[in-house]
Amino acid sequence: MRWSSVVLVSCAVLACPHDFSREGSDSGLVDARITDMAMDVATDLGDVGLPPDLTAPDTLPHPDLGCSLPCVETVVGGLSNPIDVAVSSSKLYVTETYSHRILLFVNGSPSVIGTSVSGHNDGSLKLAQFVLPMGAALDAAGQMLYVTDYNDHRIRTISSSAVGTLAGAGIPGAVDGALSTAQFFNPSDVAVDSAGKIYVADYNNHRIRVISGNTVETLAGSGQVGFDDNANALSATFHGPTAVAVDSTGQVYVADYDNHAIRIISGNATSGYSVSTLAGTGMGGFNDGSATQAQFNCPIDVAVDSAGKVYVADYHNHAIRVISGGVVKTLAGSGTAGFNNGPATQALFNHPTGLDLDSADVYVADRDNGAIRVIRQ
């Protein structure tokens, strides 16, 4: 769907950390100083309506930029540090992580999920609470949204009427097992395959976890920091995996943030799983070319389309990269922070953090521009 462009004007914006660097042993992706901060909103939000710090969106003229595809447009602006985006044919979800809430646009009309106050509460969309909700993914039917609640160390679910908790005891740890007793340590992203299995980037455990049925298991990662491929996925090492995506064959792609690489988990439950490196040298940089020589600078999100093309939000390069046929190319962004729509080769981003795909369109959460951008292809 081609979303109509809207803008939200925020009158109360949190001061947020400039990047995802660690400032302490437990801070991880987000600065612990902002964990308990909340937006200054009224306690009574009404029936999942806009809080008073947001005005109703204005419909903008569809930007007829006169550029051939691929072309970059802005579909939502005026957001407060959008971190991730999830799209379906009629819905667009945005995690405003530092505001402890999720925005939902249905055919362009916005509403709010969560009170914007840090906490843990299941129930109605209006009264639910989160603690830095970060990654988001829809199921195959586009009906259930899964969210990684980063500092609540849980995986949450959002239906059309309620917020629930799928897995996690709410305390940091690395325990597999039953949904209610399993432990995560700052889960940062989630992906759902066609069979309903849920994959989790368990950031500070340096592992990839999988939720199947009523059980949480570790799919890959020893828990040690490193950059080691391995025929036994449980012996492989990651360094701050921030995002996961899964293709139609069940291969899992991992944005290995601090290793500046994209990793692949391949295999099946019968033969076992292995971990290999799809692209990246392990050193930060900005180079296109052969996947074994290309460089990223903190790849923070990853998505894969039906043809097997892999899209990467290259956070510190302010660019969207694509991996296809063993080659890495820059789809949009120049490596310089800024804001510009138009031909993809001239477009500018400022710390893109989230990606999702809708047919040929690539949706981007452009964090420091406070916008959701789309790359039309």
C-alpha cells in the first residue's frame, strides 16, 4: 500500500542519547539514564486516542518528486525517536521506544498503544505499559504484533484489542524453558516465520532465541562475545545482535551490530543449525562490493524479501544497504547524516534504526529525523 503522508507535531520531546553506544556495563542499546523517564501526558488518554502532546495529522501533498525509482519519500514525520516499524496492507506500527509506547496508523489515522509511562501492564491498549519497547514484527496474517520490551526483558503481543505477555519472567537472564519462566537480557528485535515460530535477538545475551509452542530455546550463540562462525550454532559467537529476519526457507538473518556484519543461521531441527557470515569483515567502514569485503558501520536492522534480497539499516553510515548475489550495494543514503527526499542516490538519513518491507517498498524508521521514510522501488 502507498501510505498517504502525514505529520505529527510533538510538543514534548525527550532528550535521548545520540547513539546506541554502551555507557555502562548494563546500559546496552539504550542509555539507562532515560529508562524511567516518561512523556508528560495526561493520565486519561481516552479510548486509545492521541495524547495531548500530539496533534491530529495533517495530510501532506503526495511528494511528486519527479524521480525515477528507487525514490525516497517521507510518510510520517514529527515523531519522537522512532526505532522500529512494522507494516501490513492497511496498518503501520511505530515503536517510540523512549516514550514507552507504540503508534498505530490505520489507513493513515493514528492512535496510541500504551500510557507513555514506563512500567509493565497487560490489558487494554489504553492502559498497557512498556519499558522501552524496541523491535516489532507482524505475524504472517498481519493481525498480531510482537514487540521486544527491551528493559522489561519480555516479549509482548498486541492484538486489535489488548496487550499481553508472550514470554519472559521480567528479570535479565539466559534461561530457556517454559514461556513464563524463561529469561531474556534486553531483547532488541523479533521476527516471525510462516509457521508461527518467533525469533528473538537477545542483545545482551549475545544469542538468538526461538519461541515455538510453549517453549523458549536458544537457537544460536554461546553467550560469549566474539565473531566466530561454527557448524554448531550453539558454539558460534555474536557481539550485540540487534535484529533478526527470517526468509521463506527458514534461514535466519542476524544484524550483528558490534561485529559490523550480517550473519546467517541455517539448517533445521533434524540436522542441526550452523552460523556463517553473509557479509561484513568485522571492521566498521563503508564499502560496497563483494560480501566478503564489504563493510558496514553498526548494522542495526535487517529484512529479507521473497526473492532473498537482504536489506540492512546501516546505522552509523546513515544508509540502507542491500545484499544480493554475494554483492553489497548502497540502496539509499550517502554516508552523511541529513534529511533529503528524492532519488535514492541523493537521499539522506540520520541514524536509520528500523526496516520493514511491503511488496517492493522498504519502510525505514529514521530515528534522528523523527520520521518514517519509504524507499519506492
